[in-house]
Amino acid sequence: MLFLQTMGSHTEMGRQHAAQVRAYRAAILHAMNERLTELDQLAYDYRPVLEEAGVFMEEHGRCTWDMLRGIGEGLEIEWELLQRYSLSSYLLDYQHIAAQQSRSTSVQEGCTCFAVAAPLATEPAPLLAKNRDYRLDHINLQALIYSTPALGYRHLHLGSVGSTGVFSSGMNECGLAIADTHVVSLDIGPGLPRYALMQEILERCDSTAAACDYLRSVKHMGAGTLLLADQHGHLAMCESAYRQPDVRMQVGGWVVRTNHFLGERLRDKCLDTEPPGQQGNSEARYAFVAEQLAAAKSVDANWARALLSTHEQGRRCLCKHPDETTSGATILGAVFLPGTRQIWLGAGTPCEAKWLVVGFAD
């Protein structure tokens, strides 16, 4: 796990990001090439889709795009390549629309998230937990980044070096935590991707209520969910979509999100693109976490960490180890504590990781 510190304008933060990870340039380029190779194999011409998404980001996602420019300048990577890489998940998902809703299989970038508040949570405030299920070539590219934007709240966020925005999860100095999951969806289009939405929220919002207002005011790219918790015990969830985003708040209780939509508005818009032997694992993981939370008497960071490390049989497994059937696995576990502004981090598979606690004072 790398630790970075950035401050200033978004372009300056991008350049500082790049300067601190210069030694990882070859590994970043390798991860980029793996993605771009997948794009080259697509059966549809994605160039008009890419151009439309890029134009939208130039106009409405300047904070994230300026940061990406700074990263590109510092690492000497062409702007066109960085755009394709940063929007590759969207372009890969768009193939299902281009192929008239074909259900071909692809690499699933999963993740499991849950948030818990009173009366179940025993912490001073809620907790938000996430297992990051992602590509193996990002294991050694993971970073915890402490950002102090020229305008906006300080925030700690997790992601991958060479990638812009909040590229997984994070928490700001106001005690607002956020994490995402990927959903292969048919309701996608040119809008703000999740990593841009999360960056904007951590920089400008001090509560889940403010974050929900923001999420209802902007155009989403879609293809995922967002889960939020703040220091006041308020939780929120967003099923992100281009045409019909579903944003909801709740006080207390618990919420789980994996890699499918639950609300009526979007339930029929998501696809299970896992290989045949793994299809249904999103629903299975959701059911397992929900069962554990429903049966729990109290939940704290240790309980959450233990749950993230579980190896249930078959599709219910949360801590996924790499094997010959997949190019992805669980590469990080994280538990956010908004009340104390601390994050528990387990780099690698959560069951084997040496967990550490970091906060704004560290």
C-alpha cells in the first residue's frame, strides 16, 4: 500500500500524484495496456461513445479531468490514452447496449459494501465497510491518498496510482464516508462516472443529506452503486444510472450493496456477466451479509473486519483469492469510522492482511 499526499488545484494534485509514483510508471502502463487490449477486442466501434463521454467530462467533470491531466503530464502519458483508460469500464459495459443487450461474459469488477448505524453499531457513529474486488494488476498500485484541495474539504481516499478521482472509497474531514460497487447496467450514458461523483462529494459535502442533494442534481454515467455514512448516523445509498438514478437516505439500521440493483426502478436494467460457474454470486454475497447483519447483536470495526475476511462456500464467499479461473480477486479490505475519522485498512486479501489504522492526524 502506497501513501500519497496532494494539495492545491486539481491539476497540481495530479502532478503531485504523478511525482510520488514515478517509480511505478511501468506497472501503471502495464495495467493500462491490459485494459486497452480489451477495448481493441470489442466488436463495436467505441470511438463515438468515447468522444461523447469525453466532451461531457470536459464541460461537467473538470475537477476530475484536470487531475487526470496533471497525472498524465507528470507520468508523460498521452492524454488520449489516459482518457480511454479512465473510461474503459464504461466502454466495456457499453458493448451490451451496442450488441442489443447481449449477455456475453466479461471480467466482473465486483466489491461488497455494507454500512451500519445505531442501534446495531457500537461505534460512536456508523461504520462503512468495503472489500475491493478488482484486477490483480492493481494489487501493487493501491494507494491511500491524503488530499487537501484548494477549495473544499480535506479527504483520505483509496484507489490506484495513475487513476484520477476517488477510485474506490474515501472519507472527508467532516466525517462523511463513501464507497462504490460496480454493476453492469443497460442504463448508462455520458455523465459523471462514480470516481468523479465521489471526488465531488468528498470535496463539497458535509453530510449524507448534502451528498444526496448533489447526486440528485447531476447527470450520472451509471453502472454502479454508492453507499454513504456520516458522523450523525445517517446512511444513504444510490443506484447510479444515466436516466433513472435512485437516491435514498435512512437514519439508523444497516444497508448492503454488491453488484446488482435492488430497487424497482433499475432491477431489470442490470446484467450478470460473470462466467456460468460464478453467475448469481452478487445475490449470494448480498444475502450472506444481510443474514449476518440481521443476526448480529452488535457491530464494531472488529466484527466488520472479520466479516470481510470470511470464506463461505461457493458464491457466498466475500474474501476472494485469485485462481486460474479469474483475473480478479479481493485486493483490499477497508472499514471507515466517521465518528473518529479513522480507517482500518487490510491490503491484499483481508484474511491474510496485516490491518492498520490511519486517520487525518497520521
